[in-house]
Amino acid sequence: MEKTDQSRKLYTRMRLWELPDQYVAEPLDVSTGPCLAVNRDGSLALVDEVPHCTTVRVPRIQTIYGVVGILKLLAGSYLIVITERECVGSYLGHPIYKLLSLKVFPCDRAVKNARDEKKKMESEFYGLLKVAEKTPGLYFSYDVNITLSAQRLNDLGDESSWLPLWRQAEPRFLWNNYMLELLIDNKWLIADASQLVDQLQFFAELFNCHTLNLVPAYQNFQAAIGKDIIDVTLIARRCTRRNGTRMWRRGADLDGYVANFVESEQIIQLKGYTASFVQVRGSIPFLWDQIVDLSYKPKFEILKPEKAPRVAERHFLDLNKKYGNVLAIDLVNTRGDEGRLTEKFATAMQRIISDDVRYLHFDFHKICGHVHFERLSILYDQIEDFLIKNRYYLLNDKGEKVETQIGIVRTNCIDCLDRTNVTQSMIGRKMLEFQLQRLGLFDAEESISTHPNFDDCFKILWANHGDDISIQYSGTPALKGDFVRFGRRTIKGILKDGWNALMRYYLNNFVDGTKQDSIDLVQGHYIVSLSRDLAPKLKKGGLENIAPFPVVLGVVLMGIFFSLMSIMRVRDDYWQLPLSIFWATLSIVIIRYVRANRRAFCNRPRLHKPPH
């Protein structure tokens, strides 16, 4: 598919030397090669060999598997590297690795001599980098540009193969794009790209379906369809333009970039043929918020409603440019608070609908309820003509392009997680059946469900896909995942959904504000500046600083407990009655106070709120 220039092949293993005045990354793949030196002042250089250490102290050494980038904060720079990885499969014949562990190394010593105020602020920023170390869902390749779909890779041809991977990458899907800027500014990447790992926040779940007499490439997934071997890949590429957590990144910005925009590509390789189908998901494309306030489901707020048509128009013009024709499927309820959003979306779409853009509303909960997801066939009947007309990408066994995908299905619900994943898995299943019929593996009446082993692998593939996207955005696996995984709703799945819903509530209210700050910092949505007054940004404000919600909740529960205990003792001691009234009154006053100031008790981002 893509020819790799071996002279620019990335190093897969390096030895990181922690010297007194610099870090040095020494390649282990080759006997000779330039080493990357990161000096303590944050400057970079290429050296022919590891400098000799003249101090008594023995340098610390560890193996790393790639340089993610360098981030400059208030009083110093930080080197971010990959310390653990796992090969999880391949993409178009090239190995794909899952990042298991990141590590941040402080470069500068200036922070030690900084004033107390600056040192404290730097410590706050460094804490956010430590949060970023735990980012889930990071995969990378040393050999192939995985930020582009198979069709786009083929369209680029060999002209770009001589470029380093970071130059070939699609910036909106490159997770560490901002962290590469310092390396690019130092011309290191242009001089030698061999020590950089292109890396993005995306999910890659792959499986091979083999006949039973063959050793499966991935032991957890195997199925038999005659004597044919089928490779199936599912990749999701997450856009970084409006990246963030579930409640703190909703809707779109004024440029039309939406929250939780994910490009999902389903690829099969069979008998030398390669087929690919791409679909996307993304938040409702106008300005709206849902700010946490301790309630289970905060109210939606539509911002600047007069700008909604223009924002939606910019979003769909961008989709037209990148993907061709667009079918927007809206799965949001028509009643209640969600109804206001879908009504505004439908109104904004009226001026956009054309031969290139179609809009379809499908009330998922009203039609399918919580168990009858087989009724998605009603939706499929309405979109089948679009899928057939806009096709999929197909290469024959000679590497010649036979089909081109000329349109995209864009699916959304409120979070673009649960209902969306169920719907996208249905569309992916139908397109896979079309492809297998085209390649002669299925007859006209045959379907994936007629091959149980293959069917189970496909369901698990999409269920894991939905879980990883959901974990990145909401912090928990997807809801309704039992239907995607097993083809039906189960008691265990319903109970698990209840637990995950409670976990989302906790994370949204008490964790995600800090996580959002970490994302904004590492992806350049917030730029650290010496000239800016950062103290108010980093300092916890108001009630949260005086008494965080867990403390307040503890006081309330204690008050209720003492009140009940006093009431139980009233018969023996009448003086317990005023004590009971006191504790009950205290609890009620605190509860009313929290309700009146509930947003102040939530964990909120403190660095950056994008302008609308």
C-alpha cells in the first residue's frame, strides 16, 4: 500500500541516558546513527555518540520506544517519551503498537531557582502533565502513516513517501501535533526524522478470521468462512481541534469544529483485495453547552442561536471538502431538553440541505426503546440508497483502484457514544456484507450472522471500538455495549450500564475539569505565557477551595446520622430533641446552600474555556 523509505525508517528502540547536563536518546536499531541530545536549557542537538560522563554519579539509563515531543511550560521544558509498548496487530501490512506507558522528564533546572509563586505554578502544570501520562487509547506505527485512511494513502501515491511521517500526517488526527512544534522549530525533524514516533489518540482493534487449521494471528478472535483468510481492521481517528471531556466539550466552535469528532475506518483484506469503508461521528454542530451542576442530567444551553446556521454550514462545507457527499443522521430525542437541540439542528440544516448534503432524523429511543435495537432496520431502509450510491474504497489483487468512496455517513446523538456506536456498527455490518458479496465470498442471500464465529468476532470488534471511544470522552465504557457485543440486551448489560452511568456522573462532576486542563495543555489549546497572570487560573476558586464537595457531603451525612441517633434517644432523654433539631437544621441549611451554589462545588477547568 505505502512504500516506506528505509533511509527514513523510525528507530523502534532507543536507550535514554540521563546525564547531568542533558538527556541523550541513543538508537539501538543500528550500530551507528545520530543521537538526540536534549540539553537542560531545553535546546536540542544531534550528536554522533553519547557524551562521556565526567561526574562520579553513574548516569541513569532506560530503554524507550519513541519520542512523543517536548512541551515548554512556565519555568522549563519537559521531554515526553514512550517507555512501554505492545504490538497489537497490523495496518495494511505494517505493525501497530499500543502505547502502554508514557513518561515525562523535566529538562530545565531553572525551576529550582524560581520564586516560590512561579515554582508553585510550575508544580501545578507538571501535575497536569502527570495526568496526561495516563491518557488511554494511544497507538502508533513506525512504518506507516495511520492518520490517513487507506483511500487517502492511495490517492497520495508515492510522491509523499520520501517525506518523514510527521510531514505526511493529517494534523487534525495527530495527538502530539503541538508537542512536535519545538522539535520542528529546531529543524531536528527536517534534518533526521528517524527518532520521532508519529502518534495519535485513536482506537485500533484488529482481528484475523482463519480456517480452524491455521494459527490465528490474534487468539481472542478467530472464525472460519470456508478456506479463506480474512483480515479485518477497525480504526478510529479522533480530531484534536475541539478535543476534551464529555461535559466540558460540547457542540461546535465558531469555525464549525465539533466535539468528539471521530473518523472510523473499517478495512478488510481478502484474496489480495483491500476494501475500506469510512464513517464519522461528531457533536451537534452549533454552539451549545451542558455545564455540570451536581444534577444527574444538567440542562442544555444553546449559545448564540442566531449563529447556528452559519456554524453548521461551515461544519458541513468542511465535511464536503474532505469526504464528498454527506448524510447526517441525528439520533436525538424529539421531546424534552434534547428536543430543543434537535429542533435547532433541523432548522439550521434547512439552508444546507442540497444534492451534496442530506439530513435524516431518527428518534432512536422512541423507535428502538432500550431493548428493540433490531428496529434499526427501519433506519437502514431509509439510508440504503445513499450507501449504495456512495460506495466504498476497493483495491484489486493487482493494487489497482476499483471503487472509490465518494460520500460519508455522519452520525450523532447527544454524546456521540452509545446510540451512535450501535448505529455505526449496523452500518459497518451492512457494508461488510456488500464487500464480501462483491468479492465472491458471500452469495446474495448470505449474511455475517450465518457464520457464528465470524459474527461473534465482528460484534466484539465494534463493542471494543465503542468502549475505547467512550472511555476517552466520558471515562467509562459505552452504554448499550451488550447489544453490540451479543446482539441482544442482557440483564448483566443493563446493570453494567447503570454502574457506568453513575461513574459518568462522578467523573463529570468531580474529575473531568482537571482532565480537561491536562488535554488543553498538552494539545496547545492553552499556551503557557510568562506575561500572563496565571495565579487566578491555577488557584481553585471560591467554595471548592474552602470545602470541596466530598467534605460537604460528609458533613451532611454526619448531620443526618446524629439527628437520627438523637431522635432514637428522645424517650430516655428529652434533651436529645433540641440536638436532633440542631443536626437536622444544619443538614438542611447545608443542602440548600449547596443547591444554590452547586456549580461551584464541581471540578471545573481552570486554564482555558474556548471562546464562542
